[in-house]
Amino acid sequence: MTTMRKMSTLDHWLSHADQALRVALGPPPTDTAPSPAGDTPDHELTEAERIHAAGLMRINHTGEVCAQALYAGQAATARSDHVRTEMAEAAREEEDHLAWCAERLEELHSRPSLLNPFWYAGSFSIGALAGLAGDPWSLGFVEATERQVESHLDSHLDSLPAPDERSRAIVAQMKEDEARHADMAVAQGARTLPAPVQAAMAITAGMMKTIVYRF
């Protein structure tokens, strides 16, 4: 019986390792919802506009890599099956965002961040720690994260080049989805994180965005 439990635990973590490799280094998922960009015209951008739009969409792509990792970490340590299911459902929707951002980066003749494996590992660890703190705090972490993401997506809507309607359509839909994830966390009993924790999260996210914009 002891051997079976050890194998089960090993299989559990091997599954997480496989997911990490697929999300951070593999091709984007294909079984996803159609991109919100749809038939939106792909207007010509200047080189400076293309580089700027690609930098913003690279940030958004890495944000979705981190979201996958956070939800995976939290699901791994969640104490209730219901919360684990909610995390898995939110992670599934984030796969759509990941695919949309990857597709747009390709259209912009750019690439994802070279540091995505690092961002995934760090985010998974943070998510697992949040889950260990208990479901209400874990859900509070989801709410705080999604509110910050919603805010930064709003800033991207202001910063994207005016002709880039395709990126704008994707970012607008992502913003709507992230707000819904935050509302889900609140409805499930999220506790409000202390202000210093939220400030530290914002600082960390700011550093990530600065680095990923270029790399």
C-alpha cells in the first residue's frame, strides 16, 4: 500500500512537470475558443508600432503562462474539491487566452518570452503556497491577482497602437474574463489580502512586465 501511495504521488507531480513544459515551452493549445480578433482587419503597423504591440502581447502571453502555473499550484494544494474544480475551470479559460496571445505574437512576427520556464516555476510555487494557506486565502489571492491583471489590461487598451484592432479585441475579451474570475473568487468566499501583500504582488508584476516587454 505504501508503494502505491508513493507511485500515486510521483505520478501526480510528473503530471505537473509535463504541464509546466507544455505551457512554458510547448506550442499553444489548439482545442480552444476562437480568437476574439476573428475577422477584425489586420491593419498595417509601423515598425515602432509593431514592436510596441508585440511587447505588450508578450507580457500578456507570459501573464497567461503565470496564470496557468498559479492555478495549477493552487489546485494542487486546495483543501476542498469544489475549490479545486473552480481553479481547474479558470485555468481552462486561461488556455484560451494563452492561445490567442501566441497567435497574435506570431502575426506580429514576434515570439513569447524566453524566460517563461522561470516565470512558470515561480508562479507555481506561489500558487502552491497560497493553497497551503487555506482556501479562503487562496481565493483571496486569485481575486487580488485578477484585479491587478484587469487593471494592467486596461492600461494596454490605452497603450496599444490605434491601428492594432486585432490585439485590442483580444485584450478586451481577456479583461472581461479576468474580471469574472475575480468575481468567482469573491463569491466562493475569498478573503481580502493584507495591503502589504498586494503591494508586493504589484511590485513583482511590474518587474516581470518590464523584463518581458523586451525578453
